[in-house]
Amino acid sequence: MIEVWVVLCVVMFGLLFAGVWVGVALGVTGIVIMMIWGGGLPLIGGAVWGALHSYGFTALPGFIFVGEVILRSGLSSLAFKAIAPLASRLPGKLLQVNIMLCTMFGAMFGASAACVAAVGGIVIPELRQRKYKEELILGTICVAGTLAFMLPPSSQFVIYGSLVDVSIGALFAAGIIPGLIMAGSFMFYLWLSVRIDPTICPPDDEGENKKVPLKQQLIPLLKLWPLLLIIGCCIVPIYVGLATPTESAGLGAAAAVIVGLAFGELRVKLLWDCCRDTTRVCAMLFFIIVGASIMSGAVSQLGMPRQVVQGIVSLDVSYIWIMAAIYLLYLILGCVFDGISMQVMTLPFIFPIIVQLGFDPVWFGVIMCLLVEVGMVTPPVGMNLFIVQAVAGKQTALSTIFRGSAPFLGCCVVVLILLTIFPGLATWLPKALGQY
């Protein structure tokens, strides 16, 4: 089967380096393999049907629509005004607001791109005006925006759960504690950085915020209730057993529209824009899923996943080394592929290994999500880097964004190690909630 791997790599990477869309590159690679070894074009229909015939995917449009409504209705700026006074007491000041906003919006948007765009559009002008360090302004947004993949309702968990038939509700619950730990680690790193280098925060900003009493900083938090209502509608019905993820996505979408019309700046034209952009994002996601499924279906027809599993399991090495190799594989792939492509391409090979080694599928879903988060920031295809650049202005160098993001990736590695040593950090909450 060596020749199959050679053809797969040559065709796929050749198309990617030629600038072909990821979905097309993956689909064409699968078609070439099918034509030569895998049974021909009639199998494509089955691969496409198998990719899209999953009830779990129906939750994606609803959760994406929620993020679009919040972004366009102006509710995101409401959160900044509410959180900024309280964050001013923390070392790092308004830089901490970036992380806190990304944590909150991550629990509403479900998609990293929307989270980064929303937070970046609000805070970058504010922090530049106050003369914070450019690298940290952009780096905190770029990395903290990935929390949207870890906190429910995460689109990555929906895709993972649909592909490997794992409870999406359990995955949502499993991501909460690791997501909060990640946010805490980012904030701790900022605190430590300010202690080492106080010039990170402008002196004028420090003096200004010390004059504000604590009571006046807590009162604005009461204005967050509309956003908390939307979050509750998205995830609470799942955990109390009243609705499926798809039904909760619809409920959250309805709540977002009502709240946006009543308390935000949402209008009919903006609502139409939300529907249009949601359709565009979903089309892009499913286009990639179809292309990757054609390729994974082609290699599955040849029994390659089974051969890989048998080969790895037969190795006389500790499972620790196998997991380390899997982690390294995803870190490398994250530099080239987006998270969806990585999952659809590799799970036919990797998931059976995880099951064979006796690991919890829900725990591995959290690990997978964390590795995807790192891939969103690592060049040359780190999507968040480009989104932050678009929001900050084309004159902003990608190298500046990555330099600001790199230290926070160390925090991600620390959390990855903690989850590997203490898997209960991911599995305790879903078990306590009776999700599996």
C-alpha cells in the first residue's frame, strides 16, 4: 500500500500548494484513489451521503446563526462595556478583557472565526488608542478566540460527535472545565507578564482605573443578562434533558433574534445578512466535509485504516508514546489543514486506535478540540491569524500576530498535558450530569 500513500500525498499536497480549495483538493484526491484502486466513481455517492446523513450536523446552522445575530445586533459591544471596568482591577487591565470576552462569546458563537471577529472589532481600536503593546493586543484575541471550540455550543464538538457517534451533549459538558482552565491559564500568563514587565500596561490607564470603586465596577455586570439568557437557551435544555442539540440550537436562535430586536440594534436587513452569512459559512463547512469524506471513504475501501490500527497496536511500545505520536501528528497537520479537514481525514484511522487502547471517546474529543485550537494559530494556515489581520488592518504583519500568540500556545500545551494526566478534568462533568 506504499504506492497509495505516495499518490495520496503527491496529489493532495500538490493541489493545496497550487492554491486549490481544501474541499476540492481532498475530494479530487479521493476520486483519483477510487479510480485507480478503490472501485471507481459510483462509490462517491455513498461517501457524500454518509458524510451529510448525520442528524448531529443539523445543529450547526442554528449555533452559527446565534453568533451572527449577536455580532450584528451590537450585543457584543454591550459585553465589553460591562466587563471592562471590573477587568481594570486585574494585572493586564484591558488585555484581560480580550480573554474574558472571548470566553463569554465562545459560549455563544460556537465558531472561532466569529468570536475573533467580534472581539477584535470591539477591543483593537480601544487598546490601540490607549497604547497597549500591539503584539499582546492581537495575540490575546487570536489565541483566546479559539475558546469558542472548547466551550459549548462548539461547532467542532458537533462535527466530532457526528463523525464518531458520540453524544454531543456529553462533549459539550466535557469541554466546560478544560475551557475555563485554558482561559484561566491565559489570564495567569498575562498577570505574570505584567509582574515581570509593568510597561505592558500604559501608566495612564493604570491610574485611571484605580479611582473607580469596586461597587461601580460590579454594577455594569447586571447588563449582561440578555447575553446570559441566550447562552442558557443554547445549552441548558440539553443538560436537563428537555431538548436535543438541534432543538436547543433552534431555541437559541429564536432567543438571539428576540433579544437582538428588543435590546440590540438588530433590524430586518441585518437579520437577512445574518441568514446569508450563516448559509455561506455552513456551505463552506459542508463543502470541506464532503471533500474530506470522499478521500477518507476511498482509503477506507482499501482497508488502510485497519492496516494502520493493526500496525500501531502491534508495536511493542507504551501507549504513552503512541499518544505522543498522535498529538505530534495533529500539531503538524494543524499547520496545513483546518480543524474540520483534520477530523474527517484522520478519524477513520485514529479513532479505532483510541478505542483499541481503551481511551474514553469523550475525553479524546476534548483532546482533539484542543489540538485543533492550536492549529488555528500556527502558520502557514492558522485561520485565526488571517482573521485578526483582517480586523486589525492589512498593514498588520502576520509575524506580529504570531509573536503575540506564541507564549499563549505554551499554556495550551500545559493544559494538554494536564488533560492527559488527569482525564477526569474532561469526563467528570458529563458523568455528573448523566450525559453518558
